[in-house]
Amino acid sequence: MSQMTVSGAVSGLDTANIINQLVAVQTNQQTLLKTQQSAVQHRADAYASLVGSLSSLGSLASDLARTSDWHGSTATSSSTSVTATATGNTTGSLTFDVTALAAGHTIISTSTLSSPADVAAHGPLTLTRSDGTTTTIDVGTGSLSDVVSAVNSSNTGLTATAVRTAPGEYRLQVTSKSTGAASSFTLDGLDGFAGTAVLTQGSDARISVGTNPDTAYTVTSTTNTFSDLVPGLAFTVSRLESGVTVAAKADGNAIADKVSKLVDATNGILTDIASKTSYNATTKTGGPFTGETTVRSLQQNLLSAVSLSNAPGVSLTRDGKLTFDRSAFLSAYSADPTAVAHAFGGNSTFTAAGGAPSTTATVSNALKTARAGTYAVHLDSLATTEQWQVATGGAIAGRTLSLTRGTNTVSYLASNTDTLASTVAELNSRAASAGLGITASLSGTDLTFSAAASGSASAFTATLDGVDGTRLVAGADITGTIDGQQATGVGDVLSLASGSGGSVGLSLTVNSTGQDVAATGGDVGSLTYSPGLAQRLSTLVSEATTSSTGSVVVAEDGATSQVKRFQQQIDAWDDRLTAYRRTLTLQFTAMETSLARLKSATSALSQLTGASPSSSASSSSSGG
């Protein structure tokens, strides 16, 4: 007999429904797991959203904490021909006369050729720059068109053009791409022409400051832009003019915009935390952060950062939010931009040790790892400034002085009319134009050269006619410790990039004397650092969101891991329920099969006795 399926055909029971009900009872446990998983997933999603909001806040805070990048001033100019730009937070003004504009050097051939195909040079050209250095330019066939192409592709900073001055008349014009007196040059080898002449002499822009002949001074620039004359103010001249005044004044509006965004971002996080930690007594349900100590701690830390910083214009409300008074901020900034910068970036005070009265130390930079505290400063050696001396013996005419720093070299071939003083002036001008950071001075008949900054990075060499001068002082970086930990010195700045404790991330500009260091054995004093609002928030965000260790990230990872564990249990229940259903199906199938067999056996027995079970029973009853 074939095996029957579970249908209740024999027993008369709805065995399929019975099995479903029995399985459903066991499914309740899996349903409970799914409910718990959904709640944890909601919490994990809430933490992920919070990490994103914190990262945005961290970017705003880090940007605002870099107070050296603040542009908190506006520039004005009394002339439409002078464009002024504010580059910092300082206030200042300058009145001057524009007496010369910068120009690039240009030469032109004194004769013409009838066609660009005509020969302009029978061999290579020799370019001689104002510093005496030379470069050879290969011109191919030497035709005018080849000369133009060769100069333009020579990477020498020159532009050549074949100028058609009349039908069948072409002249060669070559111009320096840069401006300034140092842009002058000569170009030899153009023997296809009668010669060349200066069309425009390379010259520096020049302004004159002051009207008193005894105190007035002149400032030059290789371009028409003057960037360093007034700290925090750059200006560009475009025509000769007298009595021009440029000025920079404190204007905190751009910074106020950033502070406003910082406050809004912080409030957004506080509102989100408050919403997701609330509990509805009516529905007896709580938000995803209900009971989460991590977000409660974050909430308190955010509020504490504001209360501890005392940042102008930013305060706390009674309902635990931040408010920004723009007018109060702008008023404070106008009165003292530096103090406001300290309130947002950070402030420090230095207490010199006994015997080190001349030592000072200030925080030049602070990373978000730096913490408020007082840290000892110890110096092993001071920074030194590179210095060279060149002996001239009083003779300079026809001699070449060269200054080299890294790959940058400035040279000057003194003319027969040059004096030692004029040579010093010319070298200073060229060094400034080239950005060498080296100044020359005259000491008797010797020339002394000094780096503008201390440290090993400012090292250079000075030569006269190719012979090295005498190095008087080698540039060296400061060495020492911060909070007892070895710091890295660059110039006069000590930086602690790694280590332990709250001083990690501090960079200190230290100025001291050998006497101070000797008198204290190197223990020159202690610095007390206090981070400002933006720095505090930047640090707080870092502590909360750093991968693997940040408190909020760890909480998110924990919730995500818990979701995965729940899923493993849910999947296990899927297998368990499938096996349970299979077992019930087999059991009820076996029952139906057994009942079918019993019915079949009963039917067979009845056939053997010649009567159906019901008729036999009737006969027995009648016979009685």
C-alpha cells in the first residue's frame, strides 16, 4: 500500500492546520528575537547618523580652531587703480606714491627679414640673464620661424614673436614672462639681423612712503603687488599716482558666519540626542538612545565645552542649547581680535623658571589631541641662524657674488661703477625677489649674509667668484622636551607629535638665551595651555568618532554586532522550525498511515467472517 500524505482523510483531523498552529507557537520565540533585533538596528542607525553629524561638527570646529587662517579684516583703497586685499586679522594703513610700475624685459631686432623662412641665426643662441648665468638655445635650421619656436619651447621664461611690421618685413620680438629688474636679459647669436635693441627695460614696481626727505623710504617689488609691507594687507598698483592710502580694519563678519554654523551644528546634535533619548509615558516606548550613557555623556561634554570656553557671543540657554549673539561677537572682535581668537582656538601663558627671565614660550599650533594643562619646558640647545661672511678686500667691481639655498641661486655681477654698498642693496633686492630669505649687510670691506629664519632648513652658501665664503654660524634647530617627552625642533618651534598625556599635539615657539639655559640647566619654565571653544569641540568630536576607540563609534559597532548576533539566532530558528515542521509532518503522516492500516485490517477481518462489522453486530443482537 502506498504511503498516505497528511490530509486527515483517515483520522478526520485537520492535521495541516494543527501542524501550523504547533509551529506558530514555536515561532513566537523567533518573533521576539526579530522585535529585539529591530530595536537594536534602530539604535545602530541612530548612532551612525550621530557619527555623521559629529564628523560635520568636527570639520567646522577644526577649521575655526586654526586661528592662524582667520581672515578677519577688510581692506580699502583710496584709489581705483590700487586694489587692496586683507590677508589676516591685523589693522593698519599706509599712504604712498606709486613712482614706477613693474615691467618685463623686451628686446626687438633692429632690422627686418622678408619672410619667416629667412635665416635669423646660423647657430645656437646664447641667453644671458641679469645674474650672469647663460643658457644655450638650439634653433634648428635657424629660420625666423624656427627661432621663434625654439625660444618658446626652451623653458627659459621667454616668449618670442615674429612681428610683421609691414608687407615683406618681419622683426623678432622676445619678451620675458616675468617682470622686474631681474627679468632683463640679452640674446646673442641672431646674426641674421643687424642687431637687437631694448624695447622695454625690465623694471621693478616702486612706491615711495613719506614726504620728509630725511625719513622717506622707497620699497620695490618685482611685480605690481606688494604683499609683506603691511602685515595682513596686500595691494596691487596699476598706474603712477600720488597720495594713495590703503588700510585694513578688523571685520569679524566672515568669522562670525563660521561661528554661527558651529553653533547650529552643535544645536542640531543636542536636539537629536534629546529627541532620541525621550520616553513616551503614554505608549510606554522610548527613543533609540533611551538609557544610553554614551550619548548622555556626549551631551554633557558638549555643554561643558561651551561653559568652560567663555567664547564671546556664544552662551547656553536654560533648555540646554547654544545661542549666538552676533553683535556681541563682532563688538568683542573689533575691540581685540587676538583675544577672540584665543577664546576659540586656544590660549597659553608661560611662567619662566628662576634664572630664565628672558625665556618666553607660546603655543604656535595645537592639534585636537592637546589637552588643557600645565607642561614643563626643557631646552637642550637653542636654535641658531645660518650666517656667512665673504671677504672682498674692498674690491667688488667685475666680481660675481652668488647666494644658494637649496636649488635656488641668485647671482650678481658687480659693474665697474658698483660700490660695496650698492652691491649689498642689489643683492638684497634680488634675494627678496627670489624668496631666498637671506639678507646682506656690510661690515667694513666684508659682506655678511644672514638667514631670515633660524633652523637647519634655512641653510645656504655664499660665494665670491665661485669660491665659498666663511660660514660663521651653522643654522640649527632647537632641541628639548615638552612635559618630559622628547620634542621635534624646527627652527625655534618645539613640537610633540606623539607620546602620552595632554601635551601631545602642542607646538611651542620658544625664545630663550644661552644664559637662561645655563642658569636653569635647561628647565626654562612651564606653559599652561587652555583650549578655546572650537578646539574643545574638535577634541571632543575626535574622542567620540575615532575609528575603533571613539566612544560613539564603539557604541555603534556594539549595536551593529548585536544585530548580527540576533540575525544568527533568527537564522538558527529558521532551521529549527523547518526541522520541527518536518518532524510533525512525519508524525502525523505516520498516524494517518497507521489508522489507514487498522481500517484496512478491520475490513479484511469482516470479509473473512462473511459480514461487515456492522451486519455482524446486527445479527448478534437479533439472535439474543
